[in-house]
Amino acid sequence: MTDDALDAFDREILRHVQRDARMTSEDIGAAIGLSAAAVQRRLKRMRQLGVIVAEVAIVDPQAVGQAMSFIIGVEMERERADMLDTFRRAACADPNVQHCYYVTGVADFILIVTARDMDDFEAFTRRLLFDNPNLRRFTTSVVMARDKTSQAVPV
């Protein structure tokens, strides 16, 4: 899909639903000058095109006992496709991993991880990192404050 497939109304709808996915089509329509039916049609089309990929609840990690967050740079021993894919699958399957990025630079992967406490984090590192013979090294930064977390995309 190309960027020009979205018009100004689509972009306004996306701005609204990124802020609050529970906002009704009536409220969005009133805010941008469209009927509720027109908003619903546009939302359906954007879902079908894959512009809108999910509508989820954002959970406060501390409210569910995941008080700590970590940013981990992972450097693999070898960059063979099968080894990268194996690590990627393991990282994406782990419930503590919130984000997994395959990147350029010193690290091969950047992981955003939550944990209840340091014991929980240590269990995670043993499970995913220390037991991996293809991992050369990893670096960890402990998040001191979550100043901004967002999945919103500028539209």
C-alpha cells in the first residue's frame, strides 16, 4: 500500500483511534466532519489494507507487577540466517520481551524486556541469553523512568 492511498480524513481518523481506540465512529465523525457510517467504512478499509493491524489495551506494567524494564543489546556469534531466525523466534515467544528489533550496528538485536524484579530478570537472561551458544555477548541498560512509551505513528 502506498502512502497516497490515505486521504486527509483517513489520517484524521487514524490520529483519533491511535489516541483512543474506544472512541465511537459517531464521535470521530463529529470531530472531523464525516458521518458515523463513513468513518466505519474507512476504518474497515484501513483494517483490510493492513493500515490498522491491531486494537489493543495498553497495560501499565507496574499495575500488573512488572516493575522493571530493560533495554538489551544482543550480539550474535555468527550472522547465519538460521541462527538469527532461531534467536528471533525464541525472543518473540518469550513473554518478558515486549519488543524485538533486528538492527544494524554493534548489536544484532535490541530487546525491550519487562520483569517483576532482578530475580525475574536473571531467570529471563538464563533462559534466553546465557543458554544460547550462538550469542557472543549482551549489554543491559536498566530503565530508570518510562518518560514516553507509545505505539502511535505520526500520520
